[in-house]
Amino acid sequence: MKEVWASLASLMGVIAFIQALLHTVLPPEFRSMLTSFFARFSSVFSPFCYFDIHDSDGVSPNDLYSSVQLYLSRSASTLASRASLSRLSNSSAFTFSLSSNHILKDSFNGAIPVWEHIISQRQAQTISWRPMPEEKRMFVLKMHKKDRQVLIPAYLDHVMAVAAEIRRRNRDRLLYTNTRGGSMDGRGLPWESVPFKHPSTFDTLAMNPAKKAEIKGDLDDFAKGEDFYKKTGRAWKRGYLLYGPPGTGKSSMIAAMANHLGYDIYDLELTEVHSNSELRKLLIKTTSKSIIVIEDIDCSIDLSNRAKKPKPTTPSDPSNPTPNLQEENNTKTVTLSGLLNFTDGLWSCCGSERIFVFTTNHIEKLDPALLRSGRMDMHIFMSYCCYEALKILVTNYLGIEGEDEGLKAVEALVDEAEMTPADISEILIKRRRDPKKALEDLKAAMEKRAEQKERVRNPTSEEVAEEQEKRALETPKENGLEEEVSKEESEKDQDS
């Protein structure tokens, strides 16, 4: 064994001597040519091909390098034996990246690309007496030559798309509101934004679990349906109508949608929009992957009936404006036709992957044309709190999971009381430090509300008599007013 090690040491010494001799004798140009020749010679017989992705091209950063870094962060957190951690200035999430000289394997369409991250030191040319080392970073993509047609460029396009999605999900979401009249602000934008920090999610949303699963599935199908919408010739958008009594969680549902998909929210205030053209300008300035919200749409503008005709006006009637003035006033308001074109017209196709959400407390006040499929594709009724939703609220506010004796005591009262999640939440918040007392107060409130509902449905004889007496006292006053009105009308007829 000693003889083997001695022979190996002698051989290494000879090789080092020959290398030093060649380095001294041969000129640098010949050495580089010889090195490139051997590299080409070995590549001919190698079954692999390599692609170097540097961090910059010498002047500007390389977007592909940063995209690869984000793309590998998904696998680096679980598969890499050593990873680097970072956090962007506008992000609340940590990013994993592959450490130097470490290898990570990936798979795409049956091929296995291999990534290696290389960080080397290079001497920077500086004026200072001590040159500072500078890092040179790059990713090396290794693949079989037979897989080259499969991976290039489809695999790189996949890497860029996944990285863009990671950037969007890691950054803070924004809540936009339109400026007055849709006019441009100092930056040339008609929208003003603030960070969106609403904590509502589908897990914390007080709603029937089956209904929540249906809505989440519909949202996921929409977000992944780009190919479907292109194939069918439909604009990549979807509309949701949230309707129901106040306090049933319509705003929380919108926040849960945004947090689930990672979309920004555009809260459109129709009362600040002066015309249909301004409404179109606002639509054009919205971005893809966003939710456009119009809350309480029945209270914003008159959308109840398109068939209403304005009263005829004559120049001799001083109480009514002239036809030209009335036409000018009509052009300064958002009409139902303008809103319909906003949600389902040609202008609504300017962009992709957008969701329209309208909320209302009175669905019967909306025009049927606004409710049809294509504009409001899914109608979601936000009802009073049911027992399944109540259990979610109790878990969120009191930390009680599973069945509880105090919770079972109110199970029979939930449907009869018809309380909204907002009403129940207020009771639980006040007693959140004493879960037992909170459930007792909730039971008392539900019993009181159920008793009030029962009185309205089945009033006692005393209540009926009292109501009849009130009506009898009000009837003469109404008759007297009608007589005065009829007298005034008759006097006007006589004068005419």
C-alpha cells in the first residue's frame, strides 16, 4: 500500500511539473485555443448540453436570472440540502434560493433539467489601493441533448410564468379607489391605492362550508381557465352578485376572494363618476388579476327600470328645464346602458382575468338585464347565520372547536332567531374572555329575537286592537289632507 501511494505521489508530481512547464513555454493565446479545443472535443461525446444564465449582461440585470431564482425557491425550501433566505422590501414572505455550487433537479414534460448555482469571485478594477472582490453569479441549466427540443423554449417560458405568479403573490396587495370624476391624479392615474391588509379568508368566513367550497372551486376554475376562455371565444372575466340582508358578510366575502386568488381590489364609487365615458376610462386603467367591486349598487344610481321615460317638457313650463339643458344633464350621469357595457360590452374585454363583484341588499330593485349570465354569472345569497356558520364564529372568537354544551343549547334557536353574523360577532367580542358567559348571552339574545319574530308573525289580540286604534287615529288626518288637496285642485280648475 505504501508503494501505491508513493507511485501516485510521483505521478502527481510529474503532472504538476509538465503543467508548469507548458504554462511557461506555451503562449497564453495557444493555451486558450488548446483549452477550447479540448472543451469542444469533450462536448461532442457528452450526452448533455449546458446553458449559462448570468445575473447581468454587464449593464442591466438579467430578468431570467431573477425568475429562475424565484422559480427554484419553491423546491429549494424542501429539496435543497442548503438554501439561502431573503425577503423583498415590499413583501411579507421569505424567499428561498439555491446556495452556491449546489444542484437541484426538476421535471418538465418527462424531461429532467438540472440546475446548479455558481457564485465566483472576480477582481473589480477600482482606483482604490486595495481592489474589492466582486461576486459573479449565474445559474447553469444542464439537460440531455435529446430533451433540448422539449425544454427550449417551453420550459423557460414556464419558469418565467411561475416566477411572475410568485412575485404577485409575495407582494402586498393593493386596494384602489377612483378619484373624483375619474380625473387623472398627479401621477397620471385615475385610481388611488393603499395597501390591502384585510385578514378575511374562506377559513374564517362565517358561511355554510358546502357553499364556501362551491365558491372556492368556481374561483379556482376561473383562475386556471385561460385556455378554456380562449378556446370558447369568451372574455376572461367573471361576475359575482352578493345579495342579502345587511351584516351577512358581503364585504368579508370580497376580501376572502382577493386573499384566496392574490388579486388587487378596485373599489368603484359610481357617485364620483360623471359620465359613461369616464366609466370606460376607469375600466381601461384597471390591471389584470384584479377584482372590480361596486358595493350597494342599488343605492349608487337608479338602475331599477330602463323603460322609464322623462316627463315631456315645454319651453312655457318654467319649473322644468329646457330640452337642451335636460339632455346636457343626462350626459353627466352614469346610465344603466353604460354600466351594462362596462361589465359585458366591448370595453370589458380590454384586459384579462378580471372579476366583477356587485353587492346589494335588495336584489329586486335591480334591472334583470344586469343579473343575466355573462354579467353576473354567479348569484350568491348571503343569508342569516346558520348553525354551521355559528360554529365557525365560535371557533374564531372563543377558540371552542367541536361540539360544546353551550353551543348545542343554541342550535335550535339559530334558524328561528334569524341573526346576522355581524350581530352574533358583536355579542361574542364583548365576552371573548369568558366563553361560557358569551354563549349564555348569545342564547339570551337569540331567545329574545325569536320571541320578537314570533310576535310579528302571530300578534296577540291586544296588539291587534292597539294597531287598529292607531290606524283609526291616522285615517281622519289622511282624509282631511285628501279633502284639502281636492279643494286646491278644484280651485285651480275654476281659475283656469
